[in-house]
Amino acid sequence: MRKEILVEKILFVTAAGSVFATAGVFLFMFYLGLPVITGGHLGDLFTSPWAPEQGLYGIRSMVAGSLLISILSLVFAFPLSLGCSIFIAVLNPGKMGWILKRTVQFMTGIPTVVYGFVGIFLLVPLIRNLFEYGSGMSILTAAFLLAILITPTMVLIFSESFRRVPVSYLDAVKALGGNPVQAFIHVILPYSWQGIIAGLVLAVGRAMGDTMISLMVAGNSVGLPRSILDSGRTLTGHIGLIIAADFDSLEFKSLFACGMILYVFTALIVTTARGLHYRKGAGSFK
Amino acid sequence: MKLNTTIFGISLFLLLVSGLSAQPAAVSTSSLEPFSGEKGTVRISGGTAHIPVMREAASRIMKFNRDIRITIAGGGSGAGIRQVGEGLVDIGNSGRMATEAEISKYDLRIFELAVDGVAVVVNPRNPVKALSSPELRGIYSGKISNWKELGGNDKQITVYTRDNSSGTRAVFWDKALNRSMITDRAHFAVSNGAMKAAVSQDPNGIGYISAGHIDRSVSPVALDGILPGLENIKSGTYPVSRILYANTRSNSRALALKFVDYLLTGEGQDLFAEKGFIPVR
């Protein structure tokens, strides 16, 4: 009995620690970003362009870049992941599925800088020659590479949640004369949609948080992108580029606003996903 | 900072590997004598124009005395000055003079190492090999957006630039662009090496790099009829040049100062000349 209490206390301390760390990071960013906010620059952040020579530190292009690139990568990666996990978990859980799954697991461990390198030498010239527009360093290029980056994460979570569907349900579909596709649409998908949302949330978080890929292949220009073939800059890439600036400059301090925006985006996505989950009100959110 | 360091770590590694096969035959050891019996680490970061020379000097010193370790990272001039000021590194390189504020805040000691030109470069396949100053400003402001307007191919121009903490950018902006606007369509590269790689990959690209970084992968452009060759930079005929600096703190360790001293010996200065810079001594 006493042992249980001790374990509970230890677990409480670790849980509280991680909560404090998360809150601490936010407060830290808020405190350091305060000069930008109180200096009357908050509105400028979203309305003015980024032109430090003229004293303008707007980050609307970076917000747009981050959103465009991560949403576009999700658009590419979601159908791919869904198809791949259906193959692994539903249609062919045998040897072929096993090989595919191992490959996907291996892919989750590849550092993003490797994708970036491959992208610069293979994808960038390809996109440039294909569309005959711009440098090939574009939002589209970064989104393609990010799609490759986030697909394995989604595949693993999707296929796990498909696998958790009780066998008896699937047997029932078979007994009713249903084929695997019908089983997927009418039984597996309704049963595991929470897993799908969890995978999406993780994937969009990863896409938005990644720095290397967009820094290497998106071109990092500061203008508002007019098309997906235009070059763009993400919030994370922006932080990576500007971090060499002087600590005391307003330029550097505006980075904390970028950090806060990233933080708020992630928090919004996670809470929305949680909200969806609680409205449905069942199951564990793993 | 960490990012740039990562990129530099990787490019440095690649360059080191590629450089292994082409070592100079025999290096005289006399200039290296001060390093005998020394031990410890010298951390260097900052300006990316300096890197080829720093790397060669470091490899000679480390070969002479295996107890010395020298690490070289990029980050840009701004980062170099800041990091040395805050004690994160022993030597912070910069391609521009530290500002009054930086000198007083960090108590810096400043050494002039060499003179370096900042060259406008295009892809070797680009037929345009000469530009006038107004044309260059037109390209960088975005007013001239197609190579056709300059007698080249009917292709959209990709403008490459560097971030504000780059000393190379500061000099280029001041002396070549006359502080005129740079288009918000410009792509950003994180270092001299990254800029060179980008322009060598992009047939329609234009960028600017340290003259010491020019090789066959990019073509230098004559500015108002003057090529950024060593002679022209030395005589001042080619106007876009600057001094490369090494910055240390006034209380820097002796080993770091010995490294800077080595760069200022005849052998060290020859290294700068070999890599395409103009020695100051």
C-alpha cells in the first residue's frame, strides 16, 4: 500500500515537471517577446513586411509560409499514409505488409537534413525543369519533402489503430458476406477514426516544427508567396536564419513572437483534436 | 546558430574528406614552432568567407601538434562577434568591422587578416558575364526580372542573398548596391558555401560570394567592366572589397592568440594568398 503511494507521488512529480516545463517555455518566450508586444509592434507583426533595414519586423509571410507548407504536405501525405496503412494492416498483413512496415519504421529515424540534401540535388532541379518557373526552391518542393517526412509517422499510428479493431467485428463482416473494402469503410474506419486524428495531429505538428527541410529547399524569401511555386519562408526557418542577429536588436526579439505563434498553433491543433475526441466521448486517445 | 553550425559541420566534413587527397607536400615547421608543447582546444566561429583558410591553418597546426584541437564553425559575421564576446568561442571571425557598440560591450581585440573582394556570381551556363552597376541594382531590386533583358536566355532571374548578420551582405549592399532595396522575392542562403552551391545548381541564379570562394562551379561577373580578380581587388579598381577580421576578447587564452599570430606570419599570409585573398602584410 505504501509502495503504491510512493510510486504515485513519483509519477505526480514527473507529470507536474513536464507541465511546468511546457508552461515555463511559454512564459519565457512571452517575457522575452514583451518588448515587441508592448512597444506597439504587435499589430505590425501581422501587417508589415519583413524589412529590418527599414525597421519593419512583420512576420505575416512566415506565418503564411508555415501554414501553406504544412497544410500542403498533409494534403500529399494523408492519402498516401491512409493507403499504405490499409495495405499493411487490412489488405495484406502478411509478409509483404511486414516488410513495408519495417521500411516505414526505418524511415521515421532518417534525419531531416538527409531529406533536405536529397531534395536540393534531386527534387529542386526536377521541379525547376518541370514547371519552368522560378528556381525550383519553392513551397511545393518543401511540402513534397515534408510529406515524405511525416508519412511514416502517420502510417504507423494509422495501422496500429486499424489493428486494434476486434477480430470478432471483422469476422462478423465476413459472415455477412462483406469484402475487405466494405469491412474497412463500415467497420474499421468508424472504429479507428480517433487514431486517424491522433496521427494527423502528430503529423501536422511535425510538419510545422521541422526546420531543416524548409530552410534548405523552400528558398526562404521574405515576400508573401503568391503561388505554391513561389519561394517561401517558414517560422522555424526564419528563426534559424535570424538567430545570428544581435541579442539586443528588435530583429532578434521578434523571434520570440515567432516562437509564441508556433506554440499557439500547436496548442490550437492539439486542443481541437482533443475537443473532437471528447465530444465523441469514448476510448483512450493514444 | 545551432542550425548553421550543423550545416557547417556537414560541409566542413565533406570538404575535409575531399581535401585529404590533395595535401601540400611539405610544410615548413618554423612558423608552427610556437605551438610545440601546447595543449588544448581553440574554438572558432563566425564569418564564412574565412573558412577555407581557417581549415587549412587548423589542419597544419593539428598535424604539427596532435594535442591541439581546433574546431571551426560558420554562423556569419554577426554570430562570430557575438559568440566571441560571450565567451562561447575563442576566435570570432567577421567580414566586417565590429561596430562601436560591439567593441565596447564585449571588450574585443581586433586583428586584420586579409583583404577580400565580394564577387557577383552566376551559373557557368549563363551567357551574361558582365553587368553595369545600374543593371545589378535593377536585378536586386526586382525591376529586371528576366535574363533576356540583359542579353541572356529568356529565363526568370533567381536572386540569392544572405541574412542581415552576414558581413558579405553588408559589404555587397553598401558598395555594390549603394544601399538600394533588395527584392522580397530574393532567396536566402545561410553561408558563402551555401550561396555558391545554390548558384552552381541554379542556371538562372545570381548571387554574391567572397572572392576567395570562387571556383569553376560558378562564374564571376565583371562589374562595370571590371572582373573581381586578385589584381583588381588589390589595386582597388574593383570596388566591392572589405577586410577580413579575427576578433578575440582582451582576456582570450594564449593558444587562441597564437592561432591568430600564425595567420599573420608569412606562412599564414601565404595561405590567404593561396585561397584567393590579398594578404595584409
